[in-house]
Amino acid sequence: MPKHTFVAAVCLMMAACASPKVDEAANLLDADSLKAHVSASQIARIEDGRLTGSHVIVYQNGKEVLNECYGLKGVDCGAPLCGGEVFRIASMTKPVTALALLIEHDRGHLDINDNLSDYLPEFARMNVALRDSSGSLVRDRNGLTVSGDPAVNPIKLYQLVSHTSGVGEVTPPGDAISRYTLDSAVAFLATRPLDFEPGTAQAYSTGAFDVAARVVEKVSGLEFEEYLKKNIFDKLGMTNTTFEPSEDQWGRMVAMHGRTPEGANCDVAKIPGCVFESFPAAYHAAGAALASTAEDYIKFAQMFLDGGRSADGKKVISEKTLALYSQPVVDDTVMPGIIKWGLGVRVVTGEGYVLPEGTFGWSGAYGTHFWIDPVNNIAAVHMKNSAYDGGAGSQTGNEFEVDVMRSFAAPAEP
């Protein structure tokens, strides 16, 4: 077995002995300080034109410490954010899909160390894409990668949700994406060479999460949207999280914030009926296309601190299996540094980052951001929609982390 695969498998097996149920933290956030710090940063970003509006929620020890809206729903409409607004959460879809795969592992319908081809035989004989002398992928006139030698390693299920499978992106030529479904997207990916030998490297992949979702469909017998609703959203009370927003939910959708060439704030027009880019809502793109609210997503985040259960005790997943979620599955040879990929999340694996070791979370391309801090028993969600300030490097997301971590109450006098 190649070293990278063995390391990942050992990490996953060791994690099975851990429990994610978190005891109450003694180091408490000061609600007034937290509100002051977060408000100052959010208002500053609104005033300097980097933000139209946001909704932030912080829980500690299972209780709400902060729930504030800032700014406007959109530049054109001028309506203030007041709660209940729907956001395009982009890649914050990925942690939801990873959880679905782990639920099926928990139920014994699959093992995340299984070969992908055991469930989707079309991925049994994959090739690896050619690279030029500089190491860049070789592409044809349509921008598609060019096939090279057959892959040696099989794709493992856990690699699909840890960016280590080699599966690339859904990038068909022309406007084919506008007609895609989850099924046809995965069929397309099965015809494309892998970006690298499975398990030997890491590269961000949204398409791989589509493949993971298709596996969930195969073993559960449910369409992915139906599966998420039945097994996650309904249990957690996430009534506004969906691939296909209702008329009411579209009406509550926050506008995409942008800037004119002159630097003025503006709303960026989005393709009607598409939650993410030009992906049709019916595609159910499992790595990018959910819509949700801050109120919904904090329930998802808090579930990790409550041992895989909802606030009212409904079981979503066992504590033992949930512990796999936030274990790093790459080592320094694949991903140097203290930030490592877990299953659908990035994990802080050492000191030197603003959030403590063991914290895990994710961000979306449009500026949504969340994390779970088991050390301090904190779940935090920051929702906004921005056309240019998103992902892990989002200014507002990074400031939000700093604001929370500098808002702890002073220790009591002995």
C-alpha cells in the first residue's frame, strides 16, 4: 500500500476511538465584548464598501451568544437584513455532502475506505492527465485535460471528500453545464482523466463531491436532495436549506455584492434560477449549490458539538463516526502546514493560527464562513454574498475569527 494511503487510513481508524461530544467550556465569551468587536468590523467593511450586509451567529456551550444582522439585503432594494434571509452558500455545501457520506458509513451501507469503483464501476479504469515539463496540466482546444497513463491506485471514497481523489471539475465545453443533472455531471467526470494519481497529492475539487453524492444516491436509493432533507435537514430543523429554493425563498435571497469599475457598490446580476454560477438548480451540485440561512447553518454546526444530535435530541449520526469528520487525512508530504484537509472541512492541526488546534470548518466562494471550535465549545457562522471577497481568504471571514477569539471574558479573580 502506498505510504499516503496508509497514513490516511491510519488517521481514520484512530479517529474512530475519539468522541466529538464536547463538555462545557470554562473559558467563556463575553457577549457585550463579542458584539462590540464584531459590530465594529462589520460596520467598517460596510462603510469602506467591501460589504453590503451580513448575518452572524455564535453559539457557546449550546447557547446563543451573538445573533446580529448588519447592512442591507441588496444595494438596489435598500432593505435592511433582519434575519431569515437566504444566502448562496457555495462551497459550504461540501461539509453537508461529506456528512451524508459518513451517515451511510455509520449505517454500514458503505465503508469510506472502500474503492469508489465498488459503487460506480465506471470509475474502475481511470487514466491520469498529462502534465507538461512545468508540471501544469496539458489541455486541448476545448480546455479539457488530456489523458495519459492508466492510474495505478484506485479512488477511495474518503478521498472524494478530502480533495485527494484526483477527480477534477465539471467543465464540459460550450453551454452543456446549463443542462446538467447530478447524474450526467458524474457521467462526464467518469470520462475525464484524473488530475493526479489518487492519494498522492491534493487539489481542490468541487466535482469530486458530486461523485460522493452519487454514491450516496446509489446506496440509499434516494435522490440526493431528498436524502439530505430526510436524513439531515428535517432532523436538524433546517427548513430553508435546499438546492431548489421556493418562490418565497428566492424572494428572501440576498443580492450578490459587487463593485463597479469606479469602485461603487452594486448588485451583481445572477442567472435566474441558478443558485451557483450557471449551474441549474435541478443539477443539485453537491459541492457548491445549496442555499441556506444563518439560522439553519448554525444548527448544522452545533450538531458537531452535540455528539451528532439535533438540539431536541434527534440522532443524525453516531458520535464514533462523527469523530472521523474532523481528522486530517493528509500529512505534510501532501499538504505542508498546520491547515490540513479533513472530510469536507479544513482542520487546524497545530499552534500558530488564530483559532485553536482541533478547530475545523469551511468557507464558500461568495464569502460564507463557519467553524467549530471544540476547545472552547464554539460554533460560529458568518453569512454574506460577495462576488469578490470569498473563500478561505475572505477579509470579513478572517476578521470574524479574530473578533470572536479576542472576546473572552477576563478570568475570575482567585
